[in-house]
Amino acid sequence: MSSKLRSGKLLLGLYALLVVGLPLAGLGYALLGSVGVVGPLAAGFTGRYWLALGADTGLLKSALFSLWVAGASLGLSVAAALGLVLGAQATLRRRPFPTLLYVPLLMPSLVMGFYLFQLLSRAGWLSRLSFQLGLTHSLDAFPELVQDAAGGGIILAQVLLAFPFLTLLFQAIYQESRLDDYRQLTQTLGASAAQFRWRVAVPVLLRRAAPALLLSGIATLGAYDLPLLLGRPYPQMLSVYIATRLQRFDLRELPAAYLAGFLVAVGLLGLILVLIRLTRRHAF
């Protein structure tokens, strides 16, 4: 028993080191690098990089753009999944449709991004097809569906990846919560189908799925490969913005990149803590 206990403590310690110790060490290094204490050009403590942050609007614009992409992607995915679960129960239970929902989940995000780029770009399949059909007369006449200023290509890719997962999740919650029985009960009491959906089913599904929705939104905020492939050089999502500054040949950019990474990581951790507290407060 004692050996099992020691093994369990060892595994727990290693897990804590991986998920807490190393990230905290990285945050500490980024903080020290942002004040000139560590790094290739460390010359002593300085606060000029923090002062210069107020004049640099790139980080703020990247944050706003990332929030827009994450919010739009999650909102569209949730709306599509709820519409399918609440409006097409017969279809969801009829094969092969449930099996088809697993196909996008097996596809890496980079593969999804490459597929959409080949399909929707101005040199892609749809553009060539529209040219052959006479719908467009040049490449520039085809609308920008990827690498657009609004991030539509990134949002579409995120929706295609998240929508099947959320549909399966909502369907599992629907069946586990026996919402069909509640639907019949509300109809017996005189409620309409719309009242059941909006006052009973939607609150139950959203509250039960709140942790998964939180993780999905955070994952979209920190996405890198899809924004890199389907996004523009400006505006950039946060992960691409930070990675670009870290990979520049000018080493003088590193402290500002450390500062951006530190602020983004702290901001995301704070957002996660706030949302977790809210989900716990309103959970069943």
C-alpha cells in the first residue's frame, strides 16, 4: 500500500510540475524578460517596454480581433448545434448522420485550414469553377472568403471543427437529461414547442455544457495554425502576433514579445478563473 501511495504522489508531483510548475516558470521568465533582466540583450532592469506598450496599438487590435473570432466562432457553432439537436432529433438518431459528425473530429485543424484554402481562395476550386461557368471574369472578381479582413475564413474553419463536437455533446446531454420527457410534460401543461426550447431545453443544455464551451472558446483564442494559414498579416490573432515578434531577426523585439506573451497569458488565466466561477455559480 505504501509503495502505491508513493507512486501516486510521484505521479501527482510530476503532473503538477508539467501543468503548474513549467507554465509558471515560463511566465516568470517572460516577466523578467519584459523588464530587461533576462534575455539575449539583458542590460538591467528597465520599464521602457511597459511604457512603450501604451503607444503600440498592435497588441490591443490583436486582442480585439481574437475576441471577435472566438466569439463569432463559438456563437455560430453553438447556434448550429442547438438548432440541430432541438429541431432534428429524428435525423440525429438515423444512421449514417451520427457517424458523419465524427469525421471532422478526426481531421487536424491544419488539414481543415489547408482544405478550406484550396476550396475558397481566389485561386481555389470554387474560384476556378465560377470562372469556367462565366460567373466571374478574373481572380479579383471572386470574393475574399479566406485571408479576409473580418477573419471569415478562420471563423468558418473553427465552426466546422467545433460544430460536430458541440452537436454530439448537446445530444448526449439531451438524452441524459431526458429532455424528451420534459417536452411531453410541457406540452401536456399547455406550453408550446418554442417555449419548451427556449425556457427549458436551451438553459439546460448551455448550463450543462458550460465547461466544454469555455474550453472551446479559450482554445479558439489561442489557435495558431488556422489563423496563420487563413488569416491576413494584419490584423493578426494573438498567438500569431506573439510568435511573429518572437521570430523576428531583430533581437531588440524580444522584450516586447515577452511582455505581450506575459500579458496575454495572465489575461487568459484571469478570464478562465472568472468564467469557471460563473459556470459553477449557475450550474445545476
